[in-house]
Amino acid sequence: MSPLITNFFTSFNRFYNYHKIGQHYLCESQMSNHIPGQETLTRKDEFLHSIREYSKNYIDRPECFNAKTFFPETFRLAWKNECHAFFKLLRSKEYQNRTQENPIQYLVKIDEGTLKWDSIHLLDDSKTAVLRKLYNDGMGCGLMNKEIIIQKYISNPLLLDQKNRFDLKAFMLVGSTHPLLVFYHDGYLRVSSRTFNKSDDRVSQLPSRKLMAGKKIENNNDHSKELDKQFWSFERLEKYLLETKKIKNKKWLEEYLRPSLKKAFIHLIRMTKGNFWKKANVYELFEMEFILDNNLQLWFIESNPTPTFSGHQPKMIEKMLSDLFELQYAFYRSRMARVMDLMRKIQSSANQKDDKKMLQEWKAQYKNASFNRLEPQFITMISKMNQWKVITTERLKGAKAYLGLLPEKCL
């Protein structure tokens, strides 16, 4: 990956925290690769609220969406009611029976500085004891504001070669919020080099990209071999599953995995889009993280906005980003062509009598001109080899907006 591209994404994350929209950046002729309001998707606390509210719509339609098989059960200890629910669970006979069969039932995710731990750890007996003491076995719930999240541990992950755990990444591009336009792109598997042990705290995380990027490599051949071990394509996963007879369907990738990921993206967007900044000149790339368990059940884990790409397979990432910019540039050119045509029209009528009715008319025409769509002459700017696939376009109504991926009964 080019350092220029990596630095661009990293520096922009810092930029938007200190500048105001409409004052320092994002005038009508500019574009930003960050969508204000996306925290409902990317922040764990806000996402939990989003998914819980969304799942209420599907209580009687679990075949359309079931939060219990989509996202691991999660408790936020900063929330009094969830904190009490977690410690009640710890005291239950059901939990004690479950730990007899599998001692590790949950992960604990802790922001650095909250305790002596940081990041993600298995909630083993020793850490459970620390939490029980810290919260007085639940009596202290609501009395402290520590960012601690407890999440169900997927203890039966699908393993490669019967020993290596992996997580699965796929890319989602929210190409427009005015109207909402969402794209899907294949990602990769990030494979651990450690032998999986469900009770070993070291496997609660996969290899850090920073560590992989900084690992000393003697030559380019060794570097390629290292990347080949750490990153698998979806096609390679399908081939492996067929060879090990885990699946029989030779079209598993096309008929199961990709559709499952696309449907997951659609549900994730539907549950979180409410706070997105609705403007034609913003977009954002998200790296979506999933886990496949041994039953090939797909679990959503988290979303990473404007991801960094150090340590990745460079050709795949550069092609993906090139296709992304190709899409965004085509929409930008199409939108600005309409806006400039309207500006010339307004300028030519400058000598006409101004009135409120005319002003309202210009505003209505501008709103229509700035609505993201591709005029015929700009469609050819997008290569036929572009690998981003549309999965949501709210220019269409009802189930048509989801291109057959979500039936009418599930709206």
C-alpha cells in the first residue's frame, strides 16, 4: 500500500475532529470521505442501541432478522440495567452449568486506562473475580462510569487446518447519503499464526496489523509468503471448505457467503442510517468484521470506518481503492455538471424581477440538481471491471431499493 494513501486516510480522521462543516470544509464543490453521524454504526455503545431498537421491528419475523444469531450477546457495564443483568447472569445456575462445559463464556472489552488490562480479553475466572469485586457483585452498578463491554465469546469458530482461527473482513462503501447509496466489495480472511485454544487468552485477538507491518522481512519473496499465510481470499476459503468436505455446494461463495454479507450490510445500514449526515458530497469506506463459526453461521463483530491498510495484500487494496475513487469521481462530475448548468441558468435570469416565488423555484431546482445520480454521459466513466456492487439505492422505493436482497415482507 502506498504510504501516501495510508497517510491520507489517517490524517483525515484527525482533520474532521477539529474543523466545522460549512465553515472550514465541505462547501458545495468539495467532497469528504467521512460521514458525520456514522457513530451509530461504528461506536459499540451507540451500535448496541441501534440494533436493539431495530430488532424490535422483527420480534414476530425472526426469519427476516434475528439479533440473537446476528450479533453476539453484549452488556455495557456503564449502563445500570445492563450491568445488573450481567451480574444476575453470573449468579445464575444456568451460567454455572454452561461454564462447566466451557469455562470461557464471554469476552471483556476494556478501553485503555480503565483497568490494568486493555483491549480485548477472555473473561476467565480471575478476571471475573476482579469485576465482581470492582462492582461489588452488581451492587455497584450505576455508581461508576467505566467503559467496559462484556460480549458473548464465539467458542466454536471455524478453524483453518483444524487449528488456525481467523476473522473475515468485507468492505462497505456508503457512496452517498443523498440519496442513500451503498456498495459491497469482497474482503479477505485475516488468519492467526497461533494454534487455537479456547482457554488461551492470547487468541482473544488476531495478529495486530501494526505488528505484521513492522515485522522484519528478509526479502520480497519472504514478504509475499508471509502475506499469503496471513491473508486469504474468499475464493481460497471456498476451495478449502470444499477440499475438507465442510461444504458440498461448489457455488457456496456466490450462493451463501456473499448474499449473507450483503444482507448483513443492508440490515446494518437500515438500523444505523438515521443519524447520517444527509448531503450529496459525503461518503465513507467501512471495513466490516465478521466471524464464521463451525456451523458456518456468520456473526457481525464490528465496523471500522476509514480503515488503514498497512500489512495488507497491496494489489487487492489498491484495486479496491482505485475502483472507489472511480465511482466517487463519476458521481461528483455528474452532480457538478447539473449544478453548474443551473448556476448558468440562474445567472442568465439575474435581470429578471426577483421575488420569493422565484427563489423557492431555484431552491427546488438546486435540490434536484444536487441529488446524487449518474447522467448517461458519465456512466461510461465507471469501468466494467469495477468490482463494487450496488446493494442499496434509495432512489428506488420499497424492496426495489435493496435489489432483491431483502423481500417486501422484511421491510
